[in-house]
Amino acid sequence: MVNKMKQITKENHVEEAEATIACHECDLLISLPELEFGQTASCPRCNHLLTRRFLGAHNRILALSISAFIFLLFALPFPFISFTSQGKEFVISFADSIVNMALMDFFSIAILILFTTLLIPGACLLALIYVLISLQRKRLMPYTHQLLQIVFILVDWNMAEIFLVAILVSFIKVSSLASVFLGLSFWSYVFFIICLIASLSLLDRYQIWQKVKQHD
Amino acid sequence: MIDKHRDNAEHNHQYGCPVCLTLNPMSQPRCRTCGRHLHLIKSKSIQHTIALLLTSIILYIPANLLPMMYTNWLGQQTTSTIMGGVISLWEPGTYPIAIVIFVASILVPIGKILTLSWLCLSVTIKKSDSRRINLELYRFTELIGRWSMVDVFAVAILAALVQMGQVMSVYPGTAALAFAGMVITTMLAAMTFDPRLMWANQPNMHNKEKQNAP
């Protein structure tokens, strides 16, 4: 869905000014007007995207996060990639790539993959689901602030989409040796990434914290 | 003409929260909306960036010299470094993959290290005329930094997938560790670098620019 971008400078909306914020990249003080749906506010000095508002953003994030989490669960038990060579079939699941690294004495790499491609995106999704359900109730559920804060700190370390590219790279490398098949888990992981990216791109830190503030 | 809204938050003794963008008075230790600990813009942040950057440069050397991957093929063992992996992929049919790996594991890390060094230098010597380009460079490094991890992940998947005993097996090499460490330290260096330092000590920069414009 394409939202029409509209850049708003401070000058045009001085009279509607609601809140003053500081630009995160250049520290300029800006009076931020109340945005209409589909509008975007950027810093007049450094052009940093400050905030944008989408129609029904929080419901859409909730729906996408729940679907992403279900797809992530389906990505675990089934075969990820399989190939046949000389009559023998070789199959790996998602966990095999992590367990195998640990077995080969590369514990740190195994932990890195486990966290950046599975635990961190999974934790972010669960925390987002919790926060958004909490926002739909009259009173906030406990730990809403802390969990939302954790989402914004952890989300920088999500590398799920990079793992997907790595799978495709190794897929092409092996396909010159044998015929390779992508399994059910792989497709589930692809849908997980699509939902995750869609959900994170709708997430706006200013708008969601304003919503949390209203409940305080 | 002094427009106080054009000022930096720091000059008004206020601080924007990095998590929720709420403006807090500088005396406050925690953000009043989200409760995050507030760290003020300090010249110290540049030292953290430089330290992490030096670590990543040191790690980049073994990452390129040591083998990234061992391949056992019919009893013969071959080792390949990062550059060797790119060269071996450079053949008809796998050009796109070779380009992806080359960009992700050679161009991006070098570019990132050079950009961050340049940013640290220009902030320390308080050079302000190339600020706009610097900011674009900073945004770009933050955006693409994670993608260097492709090679490490690909080795992990290959090592799990290609285990056919004597016929062919793949094992990860020590360079994978050094390379992963390098990617993480450059990511941390980019995160600790505070772009607001580029705009610090310039209270009415915007007005000056306006006056200078023809």
C-alpha cells in the first residue's frame, strides 16, 4: 500500500503545534504538528524522518506480528533445504545449521545465528503483540513500557532477512553439485520475513509512544 | 534575528529520548515517557566509536588472511579465504552470487571502516562544510552494515548442508569468527557514533546559512 508522502515544515503549521521534540540526528528543536493519516514529518534541517502516521497502523502491526510469529513457528520443524546426491538424500532443518556450528566448536557463531535470526526477531514480535494488545485495553497491562523499550533496542540486531539471502547464496552454490530443493520451512521463513518487515515498517516510535502516553 | 526553535536542544538544556523522542530537561536521569536512561551528548561517545573502530580494523586482518571455509572433496582438502571464495564463484552462471558476496564481505566492510574513520575525524576537527554528505554517509553505513553477515551465515548453512562424508564436506574456518566479530564491532561503532556531534556548537547555523545564501 502506497501512502502519499507529504513533507511538513515547521513554518506551515506553527499554529497547530502540539509537541516539541528534538531531531534524533541533528538535535534541532522542532514543534511537531498533529499529523493526518498518511502524512510524514521530516526534520527541516537534516531531513531525518521524524514520524509518520498510517491509518489503522497499530491494528495492522498487531495482525502482521501475529502472522509473522506463526510463520516463524512453522519454519522450525520441517525441512529447510534438501538435496539428493548418489541416491542418498540430505535434509537440514533450521536448527541444524545452528547445532552443526556448535558441534564444530564454533559456539560463538552458533549463538550469534540463534540470537540474530531466531530469538531476537521472535522476542520483538512477542513483545510487540503484548504491547499492542495492552494498548487496546482501557488500562495498560504491566511491563508495557519496558517491553516496548526493549523492542526498539533489540530491533537493530534483527538479521532474519540476511539469513534468507545467505540461504539463497548457499542454495545456488550447492545447486551446481546436486539438485537442491527448498522445503516447507524455507517458504514459511520467507513469509515470516515478509510479515516481519511489513510490521516493522509500519511501526513508528513517536506515534506508538504517544498512544502509550494517552493511557498513563 | 534569533529564532529559538532553530536552536539545538542541547543549548536549551533539553534532551530528546532516543527511544520515544520525548523531550526531557537535562537534569532528568530517566525519560519521563518510557523510562529509558538518558545519556547526554558527550565528547566521550567519539572515543567509544574510535575504540570499536580500531578493534574492527584489527579483526579485519585475520578475517581476510585466515581460511573462511575448508572443503573436503574426494579426500582432497582445499581452503578458501573470503577473496578466494569470490574468485571461485566468478564463473558463468554464478556472477550474481559473486557480486553479492563481493559487495557484502569486501566493499561494505571497507567502506564502513573508511566512512566511520572520516566521520570521527571530521567531528574531532569540527569541520562543518561537508556535514550534509557526512550525514548521508552515516545513514547509509547504518543501513547496510548488517548485510556483511551474509558470508558468515552462508558458511554456517553450507557446513550443515554439505556433509557427505568422503565425497564432499564443508567445514567453517577461523576467519568466520574474526569476520563476525568485525561486523559486530563496526555495527556497535556506528551505533555509538552520535550524529548530533556534527551539529553541536552551532547554535544559529541555519540563520547563518540563510544570510549567506544569494
